Amino acid sequence: MHLTNPQLNDHGELIHLLSLDGLSREIIHDILDRAVPFTAMAECAVKKLPLLRGKSIFNLFFENSTRTRTTFEIAAKRLSADVINLNINTSSAAKGETLLDTVDNLAAMQADMFVVRHASSGAPYLIAQHLATTGRNHIHVVNAGDGSHSHPTQGLLDMYTIRHYKRDFTQLTVALVGDILHSRVARSQLHALVTLGVPEIRLVGPKTLLPAAAARMIEKGPLRVCHDITEGLKGADVVMTLRLQNERMQGALLPSPQEYFKSYGLTPEKLALAKPDAIVMHPGPMNRGIEIDSAVADGKQAVILPQVTFGIAVRMAVMSMLAGGGQ
Amino acid sequence: MHLTNPQLNDHGELIHLLSLDGLSREIIHDILDRAVPFTAMAECAVKKLPLLRGKSIFNLFFENSTRTRTTFEIAAKRLSADVINLNINTSSAAKGETLLDTVDNLAAMQADMFVVRHASSGAPYLIAQHLATTGRNHIHVVNAGDGSHSHPTQGLLDMYTIRHYKRDFTQLTVALVGDILHSRVARSQLHALVTLGVPEIRLVGPKTLLPAAAARMIEKGPLRVCHDITEGLKGADVVMTLRLQNERMQGALLPSPQEYFKSYGLTPEKLALAKPDAIVMHPGPMNRGIEIDSAVADGKQAVILPQVTFGIAVRMAVMSMLAGGGQ
Amino acid sequence: MHLTNPQLNDHGELIHLLSLDGLSREIIHDILDRAVPFTAMAECAVKKLPLLRGKSIFNLFFENSTRTRTTFEIAAKRLSADVINLNINTSSAAKGETLLDTVDNLAAMQADMFVVRHASSGAPYLIAQHLATTGRNHIHVVNAGDGSHSHPTQGLLDMYTIRHYKRDFTQLTVALVGDILHSRVARSQLHALVTLGVPEIRLVGPKTLLPAAAARMIEKGPLRVCHDITEGLKGADVVMTLRLQNERMQGALLPSPQEYFKSYGLTPEKLALAKPDAIVMHPGPMNRGIEIDSAVADGKQAVILPQVTFGIAVRMAVMSMLAGGGQ
């Protein structure tokens, strides 16, 4: 079990957050439950709790992402941790040091947590394994996005959002629309949606972004592939729009942004196919007029900004679970 | 009133600091009064007050300025706020997100204040208006310099400096020397000097930097244009030198730095035309040997470094007024 | 005395840390003694002490070094200081401001300490002297590496490491291996080793990196030059490997990394020449396979990661000595 799921210790407790794959329904709900009180912080005059006071959290960003780094930084500071930001591409890496030597050095500075963003899938796993083999399991690793693999805190905040608005996962029809093939967000969402018992999950996108071979492998259990958006959105309770990851695509998978918008961009007309009380989600940053129409992004069904607020709370929950001591 | 002056609420209280235009003499003096106790902090062993504890202040710098960012960061930290620095040019903006989407996202992270620096005039206004129309007036905006429009905290620290050394504004002759046309600092200074009742304000500079058309529009009330520096400095109580904004000028407005120095650079000889107890100010960073001679910059009449110290205190005053609660 | 050693005040107390040259054995041991309790922090749940609460520490990095900046930032935060990071190459320097004007400005922000990294040897001295001549000796300067001159906190953490493992300096044979000519680390180590009474210090490297003229000047007291590594390592208690500073070398001083590794790279075979309980040190970041073999870097005799841990403690000791008040 230790080998197959390095993010749990021998007692089944979370020690790292690397992926939503392998996390039980109980653990996911536990994290979401812990996030609830943190969402109420906005009403507090003093948005500060001492749960991580005196802890050293390193934001190790091997890939630039101001937005994600900011969410972790604000979450850590509200828990009173000391936060150190490191953009590694411009530092030791340039001097020829290996990833694991960099990690060893920062660990030797008595780190308590590494929040890791990396362009290569698996980098946070590699770091967690290395910490385990060198006897430093007391340092926690949180995956803040690795390649096209996983982005677990994004997945968790999406689940928080769905639970907040829809309560019961087991009656829902959820449509994921867009570039599912390249999206670590989609992977994290799918793991969680399946684990939480969503009975119908539709993967909606063009064949170039969801090829036949992949579609055949994916279609099982609650998962269903729809290349036609009318079919995909019909009667949905939740519409999760994905960002068109232009920067991650190689070659000409797409005709043009205009054509993509025409076929798959979420307009009020297309949204009308879903249930009247369907919610619309987007992980940000949005490409308005490409994957989503401004009328939808700013419309009543959009819960895109609450997602951001819940994201801070979920990250506070994860960080305080891992490093807060005495769970 | 709300429309014409979005920085005041319906009770006439300051909720944003966007510009000194439209601020009354009472409000300006109120800010300066509040800054007084903060200047005494240097003598404290612990330069830290809990006025903004648990508040989240985002330094949104769409234009790089380490110096200005540092003054706001140190002011916020001395008030115990959590400070998040964002250089936006390298982040979401590059991913195609709009300014207002970026603002919405950061607001959703339960921000309390945005300190905004932007190359475009009016950006902080735009942000403040957007926050108002989306019902989030509890988030405060401080303009840290927008295009060639305004730099209100610089204007306020200049007024603090003049009041500190000269007490009464209503008896003063103030000379602004240099590139008034391109200077947001000059604009902020002029608004404040007029509001505070300075009877004679001289705008001193070459015709290329202060063309006839502009000069005609400007010359009213206490304002007077002087292209000859001898005339401009004669009997002045305060000499405010401006930085030659090479980076903001387009085309060949100036002959050469050497010629500029010869005509308008503040030397001891030229300064001797002013009153013997005249003070010399500069917003920094200085171009020694261009707009100011080192003998003046380092001389007894210079109050350039006290301006910096007062600048921290004034920023603490503004921040605590806006977000400190219970005004 | 004031002139010859600006880092001590008239009572012989440390007010700046600029170089290990001129520091007495007593002062060095005093710093190391003060670091001891800070190394125990790893076992504390709350790694935070209030010694520098309300102090403003500016990390002035005129040369990029994420690793060194991080060690000072974490040390300062564990002492509860407010830390401001400034990468100066991208800011005021670009606007034509002089080094001393930048320093004056930051000093006017009521700084308590400058941690200075600069590509030019002597820059921290220049800053300390300027603060003295302008009557601001209450602001402390810590040299975080200046050109090829000095890196005193690195030298101190190396001495801490040797004392930790070997206790008595006066019985030791220490070998420094590598690019001694270009290394500010080596200079700092040599000053400290001589001061602390090490009876035999061997400088081991190729003639290109330690030319005859330099070698003749160096060989005195305990210092001995060895171009042959067998001779250099024989019976050593401490082997200090230096990083091959490719980025600091001009011209073709070296044949190739492969040839360098063959002659001077620390392999298990070469290390076997030293005493069986010899320790291996490296200042990081390591070039594995160039100056050190992975089998040695990861072997039982390596104390490279403890060096990093001790480095935080030593920096906390220096910072709290200088600015902690009541010495």
C-alpha cells in the first residue's frame, strides 16, 4: 500500500497531496469538510489563524504560475506560516544542480512543506519518494500542477463548489467540455467525480482533442464521450468548461479559435440545453470568446469566482491537515 | 457625487486613493496628521503595529517599479498586513486574461486592498469602478502611479515634507522645475499645492517640455509658467526638482542631457536665487548631473531623504485610514 | 582601528559582517556558540523566535542567487523580522541611480539591516563606510558574497561544521580542493581556518587554478600548496571540495570537465587517502561528476546537507548579534 499510494501513511492518513487518484471518498469529504470554516474567513476582520505558525513552506515553482502561487501563498499566510517563494528556472537549475539536490538543500533548511509546480508529470511524486527514502517523511509535498498529469487542489476546489451548490453527488449529470486530453485539471476532476459517485460524467470535445482510441479506453462506468455538444449538455446539472491550453498543444489539433468557439464555446444558447439551475465552472484564466462567451462567464449560472474563494479555503484545509499537527 | 469622485463614499470618507484631484484641504490635512505618529517609528525598537493584522494587501504591479513597490510593502508589513506581490506582465496577462478578470480573481481571494501600478492612465479608476459595480466597495484601491496621470502618495509625501519644514502653505512660493508635461508626480503635486492654498506656484521648464498651448491653459490662479530658470527660482521657498523621464518621452524634445543641465539643472549657483532657507525636493531616483547637481543633492538644503522617510509614514496613514476599520 | 576594521565598533563589538579577515578567534567562536541553540529549532513545532520582531531587513541582491537569498530570508523570518527582497539589477540601477543613492533611499525607509550580494568585490565595504560617514552606523551590513572577495557566512558555517564534527581545530589537517583562485568561499575559509589555529591547511588544485606566483605568496604559516591530489588528501581530517566556478572563469584555464574530474574530482578511491573518519564538505550547488563523485556526495563521510542546516543557524546567530539589541 505504501508503494502504490505514497500520499498516505501506514495508518491511511494523508501525508502528501500528489493526486486525487487513490484518495477515498472519505478522505475527499474530510478535506472538503475541513475547508468549510475557512470559507467564512471573508467575514472576519482578522483573516489569520495560528495553525501553521513557525512552519516553513516553500513554493517550488519550476514553471511560472503567478495565479496558482498566489493562492497557495495567501492560504499559507492566513495560517501564519512563513512562506518562501522560489522560481527555480532562474536559479540553481541554471547552475547545473539536479532536482533532487535542490530538494535536499531546501529540506536541510528545515522545511515543513513543499508546494511543487513542475512542467514534468510525476515531479512531485519523485520528490515525495525521495523524501521517504532519505527518512524525511515529516516534510509534506503538495502538487500544484505537474505537466498534464494532475492538479489535485484544483480538483478538490471543484468538488467543493459542486457540493456547495448541488449537495448530493450521486444524482448528478456532469459535463466536462473542452480540451480533456491535455488537461491535468480534467484528470483530477474525473478521479474525484468517479470516487464521489457521480452517475453520469460526459466528456465533451472534438475528436482531435479526444481521439477514438482514448475515447474507447475512457468510456466505462459513469464516463461517456460526446463529440456533439448538444448531446453533451442536455440535462446537465454541472457544466465544467476547460481552458483551451494553447501553450500545451503541439501541432494543429484545432482548426481555429473562432471555429472552436462556434462548435464548443459555451454560449447562452448552448447552456440553455442544460438544466435551468445548472452551474457553470471554469478553472481560469478564461479565454473569453473562445471556450466561453462573456454572457455566460458573467451570467447568473456562473460560479467561477466562488471557485476561487473556495480554492483558498481548500488549500488552507489541505495545508493544515498535512502540517498542522495533531490532525 | 459618487460618480464624479469615486474615491469618497456617500459620507465623504476616503475609500480609495486614486488621485489628489477632488480631495479637499481637510482630507489632505487629515491624512498628513495621521502620518505624523508613524514618522516616529524609526526610534522604536519594534517597528510594527497591529492595525492591518489579518488583512490581505495585493501589490498589483503591471509596470515594474521596485522602489515604489518596496515603499508600499514596508508600510504594509509595519502595519502587520499580509502582503502579496504580483508582477502581472509576466503572468496571467500573458495568458490572455483581461485586467478585470485578473482583478475579479484576486478579489475572490478575499483581498482587502489593491495597490496598483499601471502604465495606462486611469487603470486604478477602472478597477475601483469595477469593484463598485460588482458590489465590492469593501476592497480599497490605492493608485501607485498610472501612466502620466497621477501618483497621489508621492504628492502627499511631498505635501507632508513641505508642511514639516515650512508649516504654513498660504505664504509660500513653490517652484516646480523640469519635465512637468510628462510627470504624474507634477500633476499630483499641483493638485495638492492649489488645494492647500499655495499663493504662487511656478512651473519652470523649457518650451519643449511645457509648450505654449499647455502653458496658456495652465496659467490661472496661483500657477505661473517660467521658461527662464532665474525668474523661476527667484525668492522661492520650495524648489521641487523633477526627474527627467527619459523613458516616457517620445521624439527629440530635448537637445541633450548636458544642455538641459546647463539650462535647468539645479546647481548651487541657481539655488542661490531662491530664499536662503529654501528646501530642495526630488521624487527620486535622481539623475545626478542632469536635473540636479551633486552639490545640491547632498547639500544642506536638500530634504530628499526625509521625503523617503515621510513617504513610508504617509503610505501607512493612507493604508490604515482605508482598511484599518473604525476610521 | 576603526579604519582598518569597519566591522567592529570602538568597543570591539561586531556591527557589520563584511569579511572573516580581521575577526578574532574569540569573535568567531562567539558567533558559532550563539548558533548552537538555533540548530535545535528543527525539533521545535514552532520555528519562530521574536528576536528581530519589528526589524526591517533588506536583501539587496545586485547579483541573482536564489539559494543564498533563501537562506537569509528563512533565517530572518525565523527571527520574526520583516524581510524585503530586492533584485536591483532590474530596478533603480536600470534607471541610472548610483549604488549609494539606492542605499541612501533604503536607509531612509528605516532599514535595520542590509544583506548585500554584489558582483563587485568590496561593495558591502563601500556601503558600510558610506553608512558610517553619513551617521547611520545603526544600520548593519552583512556580506552575502562580493565578487571573488568574500562570503563570510559561508566561511562561518563551514567552521561550525568542522567544530561540530571534529571539536578541536588545533589538531587538524584540512584539504581545500579545487578552484581556489576564483573562490570567495575559499578566501573566507582560509581566513577562518588560520585564525582558529588549524596547523596544516593544504591548497589542492591544478597549476592553472593556483599559479606558481600565487602559490609562492600563499605558502606561509600553516598553508601548503599541493598540485598532486594524492599528496593533498593523504591523512586529511577534513576535505573541503570547491565548486568549479565555470561562470567566473575567463579564458581556457581548464582542459575539460572530464579531465578535471580525472585529476581532482573527489572519488571514493581518492577519499580513501584521507583519514577513515575524514569529513567531506561542499558549499553547493554541486557539479556531480566534475568536482565530486556521487558516491562521495551521497556517502557516509559527506556532511554537505548538515552544512546547509548549520548555515541557517549561523545566519540567525549573525543577524541576532548585529540587530537583536542588548547583545
